[in-house]
Amino acid sequence: MCKNKLDLLEQASAVDIFKYNQRQLKNVSATDRFYNRGLMIKASQMAKSDQYSLIKYRVGYMLVVPFSPTEGLILLPKLDLIENTSDGFSNIDFINHSVSLAKLAYFLYRGEEAPDRDITIIQMADSGKLIEQVKSIDDMIAFHIYTVKMIEAITKLDEAKFQESLTDMRGCNIFGDSLTQQGIIRGQKDILIDLISKLSDTVGKYGLPIKKIIGIQMNSIQKIENQSNILNFDAWLAEIPWIYFREFKAYRKSLFTDKAERIKAYLTNHVRENIRLHDIAAELGLAEQTLNAIFKKKFDMTIKQYTIQLKIESAKQVLTSTNLKIKDISEYLSFADESYFILTFNRQCGTTPSKYRAQHIEKVLQ
């Protein structure tokens, strides 16, 4: 096993790697994050030994790379503690690279060329049992009916109905003559883009800010058009509606949150950026000149003071979990320059970033 190279794969691909053997599970790459090991064992038992398998569970995917019926690797995307974790495109990116990731992990662990295999998606219920898919329906009309029901469920934030309609929608066989005339790949892209258009129009009518909608649209369509082929079309159908569901749910929740809490949430979600009062006001629909007064009344500090606290806490996480240079961390968190970052960190923590990292390493080694 090429342990050093697997560590590089873990860092470069932002995955944690586990080895399973019958009912045993052990870490291959170092991780201090919590994972549901019982769920991972069940995933390894569901996977087919002659295929790479993506196991879909409630919060994401696990990639199972089998060596034999009882032995193999499990790869899971790392949870980003700094980025906004509501971004569903991380799942899509993981899916798109799953075959190459599986083959590379196989090669690095076994030291031999990985076999060419198909990849399959297995959907797991919260209980760890397989979810039976609805019977395929060779009818585009049925697909659109279920799509309408799914979108209606989003507007009502009815998660149970949303999931039910989404499952029905994905169970339809929509690859008929209407798609093959211009090629299956173009047909898949057109269906996804049409779905994005319907979702955007609906959540826009129900109040989701146009800036947020345009961001989702542009990001979605760009990712779709950049694909030479749509690997696991079914997974795309699942992930894109969930992005809209989460964004619309967050928006509706914000309507019932007081203004100071909304400002705080914005700062937390944009900690990496160079945050300006103008941007906060535009995003939240508040008057720029009232922002600091609203925030200070509840939290007894200015927006700038709180932003600096957030950035320093994020810097601590990066310092203790990566080997990034101090200059790179400064740029990552949008400080004016490296010197200002070091000065600010020293004021907040009583030590420099380099010394803080060294102290953390020393504690770990004790």
C-alpha cells in the first residue's frame, strides 16, 4: 500500500478513506471527524463486488471500491468546516469524479491497475435499508406530473411530499425518441436545464431573492454544460431540486429571524469574503446606515469586530488542519495582506499564527 500517496489523494480530493473487511472498519487516511461507522459497514455490505458503488444516504454519498466480496475501500467527502455546507454541488462534483477517484484509490492501495467497472447508485433509507425504486414509467407526461408535484412541495416546504415526488419523478423512463433525435447527452442536459428553469421561476414567485436564484442558475447550468457526458443522470435529478429546497427553506426561515440574527448568519456564511456593509444591506434588504446599530444592540460589538472574530476562528481551523502557508491563509480569508493578518491574529490570540500552529502540533504529539 502506498500510504504517502493515499494521504496525498486524501488531501487533493478532500476525501477520508476507510478500509473495510467483513465487519471491520479502519481509517486509512488520518481523520478526526465523526462518521457513522455502522452506516458505512451496511454500505459495504450493499455494494456489489464487481462494480464501484455510490451509496446515497440522507446527507450525501459514500463511494465503495471493492477488492473482493468482503474487502475494499470506502471514500467519503470531507465536511468543510469553513465553507457554507448547504452547497449541494459538492455532491454533484463527487459523483462526476467517482469513477476516476475509485480507480485511483484502488491503484494506490493495491499497487496494481484498477479494473474497468461500471458504477451504480444504491439509495439507502435512514434505517440503512435499501429504498425500492418505483416501477419505470415510459411516459414523459408522468415525469412532468411528478415534477410539478415536487415543485409544489418545495413551495410548501413539505419535505415528505417533496421526497416522494422526487423519487417518483426519478423512477420515470424518460429516454424515448424525444431524446435520441439529437443525442442522449444533449437530451439529458436539456431536461436538467428545463428543470432548473421551472424551479427558478417558482421560487422566484414565492420570494427567493433574484440574486440568489441567478447564482444557483448560473452555477448549475455551467456545471451541466461543462460535462462531456452526464454521469449518473439520476443523481443530478436528485441533487438539483435539493439545492433549491435547501435555499428556499433557509430563505423562509430568515423571514422569521430578527435582523441582528440575519446579519450574523450572513457574516458566518461569507466569512472568507471581503465583507462590506453595502453587500450585507443589498442581500438582506436592510438600510446600510442602520446595520451596525442593529447588530451592536444585540451582540454588543460592531459588525467589523465580529467579522474579525469569525475570520480568526476560521484561521485557527485552517492552521491546525492543513499545511497551508500563512500567506495563503491570509488570502483565503481575504485579509488585506499577510502582515495585517499576523497583526490581527496576534491581537486576538496573543500569539502569531506560526506559533499557534506549532503549539497545536506539540499538544498532538504529547
